[in-house]
Amino acid sequence: MRTRIFSDGWRLIFTPRALAPFLLGSLALSILGNAGYQLLTNWFGTGSWAVGGVLIGSVLVLMLTAWILSRLVNRLRPFPPLANKRPPEKRKGLILLISSEEIARQAVAWHHDRLKYCWLFFSSSEKSTDAANKLRDELIADGKKVEMVFINDVLDPVEYQAKVERIYSGLPSDCLESDLILDFTGMTACASVGSVLACLNEKRPIQYTPARYDTALKAMQPLDPVEVVLHWGLLRPPPASNVQTNLAAGTFPLPAETSVPRQEER
């Protein structure tokens, strides 16, 4: 994914639309750099020691600027990536469906500070296995407790449901159901359906990790996770007899507002 982002940016620089601004910006920076260098040599001279000092000072300023910016970026969290979607609370446990390494890393990064337990669902595909193994090793090195959950049939939603249910039935002593969250973004559509079926309970939160797409609908980079809240009133509408009675009386109750996630491509 990083290679694609770089190639797209490189191609954008040399398109006719962006070439003129690029040249003008480069020219302005060159003039500014030459003026700054001339000013420094006027102050300190043009000897070898002076030029060397200017060079070393410039490198130090560049490194200090990069360090300050990295600290600011790591300290500040962006706002939720999608309008009217709430980011999940950071939780102690995370259930992940592993296919895309970038998506999985983004989900882990969001909960990392509080994360203590992680369950990694993976399949026999090389991509899923490699990503799960790398993530497991990194999490264990970070002091997290990791359990690998192998999926035999990636097209069987019942297998996913059963294995998620097994996790909730054997939680660590210091974990409640609400301390875990399921990220249903990865693997197959059957994986999402089966794992979410095990979480049709307001005490079992779920999330998905969206991505930013380019004009060709290729995933460019993952965004921060979004929590999905399932309401029993929406999932279990009143019986048909009650609906007809309420309609006749003009007192049909409307369901509470809910946030339904848009379908994300994998």
C-alpha cells in the first residue's frame, strides 16, 4: 500500500495540472535557500570552517524540526474520519479478523495504550497467516497477551460465530464482555456476518476500520475505527399484529436513532 501511495503521488507531481505549481514552488524554495546561505556566509565568512558550521547547523535544525513534528503528530489524535460516526472507546481486549495487515495495525494502534488481550483470527492463506504472525510477535514483545484463532472454512459464518462465542464464554477474570470489542473489517463477508452474529448484544461492542480510497476505488490508507451500536428495537421489530394496531391508532412508535455503517470494500 505504501508503494502505491508513493507512485500515485509521484505521478501527480508530473501531471500537466500539477507541473506548473511544482516548478514555481521549487523555484521559490531555491531562491529562499540561496538567500539564506548568502546571509549566513556574510555573517560567518566563506572559509571551510564557516561553510562546515553552516552545513552542520542546517542538519541539526532539520533533525530538530522533524523530531518536534513527530512528537506533535503522535500526541494529537485526529477527529473521527467519517461525519456523525463515533470513534470507539479504547478497550482492554480486541478481536481481529486478519487479512489486511494495514487495517489490523490501525485497529490495534487505536486501542494500544489500554490493550491487554488480543485474539487474532486467521486462515490458511499466506497473506492472512503472515500478517497474523507478525502482529502476534509485535504484540507479545509489547507485553500483550495474544491468542491465535485458526479458521478452517473462511466461507462458513457459523464457525466464526462459534469461535467468537467461545472467546466470550472463557474471558480472563479481569475482563467483562464490554471490555472487548470486535473489529469485523477483515477476511471475508462470511467472517463479518458470523462474527457480528455472536455480538448481537449491547454488552458486546463492535467496530469497523474504514479506508480512504483513490479515484479508482483502491484503498489508499486506513482511517481510525468507527464503533457500531446495534439496537434491539431495530433488530427486533414489534409483531405484525402490534404494527397493524399501532398504525390504525396512529401511535406507531419510531425506533431510536441509530448509526448504520456503510459497506466498506476489503
